[in-house]
Amino acid sequence: MNKVNDKVIIANMSGYYGDRLAAAHEMVTGGPIDYLTGDYLAELTMAILYKSRLKQADGGYARSFLLQMEQIMGTCLDRDIKVVVNAGGLNPGALAGALQQLAAKLQLHPRIAWIEGDDLMPRLRQLQQQGEAFRHLDTGRPLAECAMPPVTANAYLGCWGIVEALRQGAQIVITGRVADTSLVMGPAAYHFGWARDQWDALAGAAAAGHIIECSGQATGGNYAFIEEVPTFKKLGFPLAEIAEDGSAIITKHPGTGGLVSVGTVTAQLLYEVGAPAYITPDVVAHFDSLQLQQVGENRVKVSGTKGSPATNEAKVTINCHGGFQNSLTFYTAGLDMDKKVAIIRQAALESFGGEEVFAQLDFRYYPTHKENPATYEESLARLQISVVDADAQKAGKFFTASLAALALSNVPGIFWAQPPGPARPRIVHFPALIHKRHLRQQVHLGEETIEVEEVQANGEVLPVSDQQLTSSGKAIYNGKQVRIPFGRLFGARSGDKGGNANLGVWAREPEAYRFLHDFLTVERLKQLMPEAAPYEVQRYDFPNLLGLNFFLQGFLDEGVGATFRLDKQAKALGEYLRAKFVHVPVELTKDKG
């Protein structure tokens, strides 16, 4: 324990691999902090790092972290700022070695710890023989029945390996696939000396970790109500001032752009979640129990989060090689657009030799053209043709050459959106669970290695409710209504959860939430967004946040690395909903008629 005051300040410098490089220096020099964290590992990132490691055996980690540490390592050591990141990806030991070489070049001597134990690939078959079926979380299908070979398999580890590394005096902690929240929970648990069963305190830190893990998304980035954000210039990244009871104040350094408000924090709490019971490896944090309060300019207090015991299973992200895929997009202009698209489709099928030539063949028509267009661009519609096949040549050269042959022998007003290219590996997301008895974290510091067990439930595991709360759909107002864009009253934020999409929606006032609660049923959502109609959609209520969360199962097919959708991570789904016109009671609008 290193309890020096009544709070610990934990900052974030990265929300994904490719985030703003300068953020590390900005967070270290912009104001006082105790810990600097960085999240580099989106689910797709593991597939990207796999390809990197294929090219270079000592690769497989986020190389941008080295550039950041070159700028700030000396300052962090001088100011006793400890760094905790998951930039190790698939190869945390190699990153620790590269960081040690960088330190020597800078004539610095940090104590660097690295943590492994998440990589299940070397023993995946053995674990299956021991009874771990690795059933797909959405379909229930066991991994053994999946025809696609796994290329990565990583368990989401908890925070206690990080705690142990800090206890041993580590100044920089490199992990592989830990839960995003672990990066914040670990420093907080170490600082306050929390026990493994201090569920409420741990849940509070988990909530804070979820809020700040996506960098600028907690401070005005991607925020629905852009008019509330004073400036997007030099957007400050978030930090959490965590107290001993797990409550936290979310804020940012002074003099930076962006905004920290109840709204920006609400948006992030509803991002990439399912039910209000948010499961982490170390605690189940009940997001429907916490309270938000604006306690100052750019300062929001998060308190009252209830926690219940951790589950006995950990999430595993498995990426499988699903063959090869390719896409070509055509633009076409002019009259008789539907007829043109039908002719192109038929000609493509004839050029391919039929629909059965490829393992998958997908046509998607986007009628974005306008009648009597005012500009050239308004005359254009899009047709995307995509294929999947086990044969890279078939999905590559054969596919593109077959379409290229139509260039001068088809309908008028057609051109390619981009040059044809080779097929790329199709990475299929396969989420599963593993019992924690199979997991051990190995904490390496110098010549010493310490094993840390994952948190398991002692005795009976409390059930985690996944009940879907529904509403009557009855309007609560019977008076005059006005037709306005949905987003003039309600915010939304959306994202990907493997092959699924989540769509969080919230109101800014209790009166508007009462209307939202009854108005936006699953059925109504599917009416407003017909693309969601074919999918199973669950709705969860967050009355404490004046919000709802919709979970669209299968909306992203088999994950961001395999879907044919234009928006492969469902990032714009929320803004699409906000653009829809709806009838609302006039009392809820500024103009009360």
C-alpha cells in the first residue's frame, strides 16, 4: 500500500492503438497525476498485432507506446508517476525488453514489470481436452465445431497482477490482454490497500476505469450535443480522482479543450455495455446504482456504485482465420438507378460464373442519389460487391478481374470508388468463457516471477441479472405534439461488442426520460431503424442515468474484421437514430407552442 493522501489521481493517455501520441506528454505535464494509464487493445487490435507478429517474431505489441515513453520516461521517474498500460498486446515480454533498451539509451533506470498469462493459444487444445468447450457467447457453438482455425486466444485478466507488480516496486507495468478497467482498478487497489472482496470500492474503480478508458470520449469527444462543447481544439484527455471508498471525480487538466459534464460521462457509461450489471474479472459493477453529480466546472462526481462478487469465469477473445475477403464499390449516376444496379448485378454473376463460385457473395446497394440533383455528387448511388473464399487468388485477382472486365460493356455512368486490390485475411471474432481455475498471471520483474491467481467467487455466486426491462409503449402526454429530429432532445452513443452493436440513448431531463422510457421500445427502435429489424434486440434501463441501452445481437455479423457493413464498428448508429424525425409532446421542446 502506498496511501499518501485521501485520493489517487489516475490519468488516461490512450483509448486505442493509434490515438494521439502527444497525449502522454500532455497528461504528464498538464497537472498533477499519480498514475498514467493507456488502453491500446480494441478487439480488432489483437488481430492487427497477430499480423504484425507474423511479419516480425519480436513484434505483436503497440510500438507507438515506445515513442510516447521516449518523450516522458524521465519526467515520470522524476515526478514518481507510475505507468500502467496494456500495450504489450500479444508480446508483453518483447515490449518490456524494447522499453529496457530505450531506457538504457536515455540513461534511465526504471523498474519495469511485465505480466503474462492471458495467451491461451499454446494450450488451447489441452484446455479443450480438460473440458473447456469455449462456447460462442452468442450462438452457444463450441470452438471444436468451428471450421476456422484460431490464430489468437486471450483471456481478459483482472487487476491483481498489476497490484502485485506495484507492490514489488515497479514503475512501469506492461500487460497483455487485461480487462480495460483493470488498468485503473489495479493502481487504485494498490494505493488504498483494498482487499479482494471490497466489492463496492472495486466497483467504483471499475466505473471510473470504464469512463476514462476511451480517452477523449469522456471529455467531449464523440459527444452527441456538440453545441455544449466549448472547443474541440486540444481536447483534454480524462483523469479520475479516486477516493478510498471507490467514488471518483472525473475531470481533465485545466486549459485544455473539451468538456466534462454529466452528459459526457453518461455517454461513456452507456458505451459498449450490455446489461447494467457490468462484469469485470474482479467484481460485478452495477452501473444502475451509481449517481452522477456536477460538482464544479469540468468536474463530475461518480459515487454510490454497488459491487457484487466476481464470477468464476473469464471472457476469452478468440480470433479465427476465416479465409479471405475482398470488396469493390461502384458509383453510378443518372436515371433508372434500380434498373442499372440490377443489370450490374446480373453481369457480375455471369462474369463470376454464378452465385456458388465463392463461399460468400454479398451485394449491397446504397441509393444515396437525389432526384434532380443540385450537384454532381448528389447524383451518385453506391453498389458494394463483396466476397469471401478460402482461396486468396479467387477472392483476389479472379474477383477483381471479373468485375474489371465489365468496365466498357455495361451501363452508363459507372466508375469505381477505389482501385481493385488483393484479398485480405478475414479475421472472425469468437467470444467465449473459461473457468478461472485455468488462469494464472505471471508477474515478471527483473529475475523474479510471481504467480497471481484470478479472483473466484467464494461459495455461492450471486446471479447477475440480464432481465430486459420493457415498457408499455403508451405515451404519457395526450396534448399537442411537434415533429422534430429525435436527437434534438436525446443523446446517443453506439459501438461494437464483437459481432454485436450497442446503442445507448439518454435524456437530459427527468421529464424527457419519462417520455423516452415509454416511447422507445424495441419495436419502435426497429421501426425507426429498419436495419435492426432482422436482429434480436435487448433493451436495458438505466433510470439513474436517464438512459436506455439497446444491444443488437449479430448486427456486425462475425465481428469488425469480417463484417461487410460500411460502419464496421457501429460508431455512427447512434447519430443515425438521432437524425430520425419523431413526434414528441410540445412541452418537451423549448418552443412550448
